[in-house]
Amino acid sequence: RPARGRGVATTAVGLLCRHAAIDAVDGGLGLRRLYLRAADRNTASQRVAEKNGFRRVGTERRYGELGDGSYADHVLFDLVL
């Protein structure tokens, strides 16, 4: 909770994206595309995705099970590296 609203998640995701894009021969993952899912009510995670250049590409209906046994839709984002 103390880190909320301070850009910690945005920075962390940005670092992960950069590492994913670096060629494997140079110590990175050599990936060309990343996907990110966020619960449709989780606007903070959606903002983190958008701030890092991810684009919303769809919704996965009833994707994630919640603690009460109900299901939530998830928003799907992708980033072409």
C-alpha cells in the first residue's frame, strides 16, 4: 500500500519491457510482443499498462475467479516491442 500512486509499478513494468526487448545474445529475453491482463475494475493496473505503451486489444469475459466464487472480465493489452 505505501507504494501506491508513486509510479513504482509503472517503473517496474517499464524495466521488464526493456529487458524483454533486448536480444537474448545480449542478456535479454529477445521477445517481440508482450501481453498484459488486468481485471476490468482494476483501473490502476490498466493505467500502468497504458503508461508503458500497451494498447487495449480486447476483453476476456469471465476470465478471473474472485474470492467469492464469481468471475470478473479481464482487459487484454499487448505491446509490440
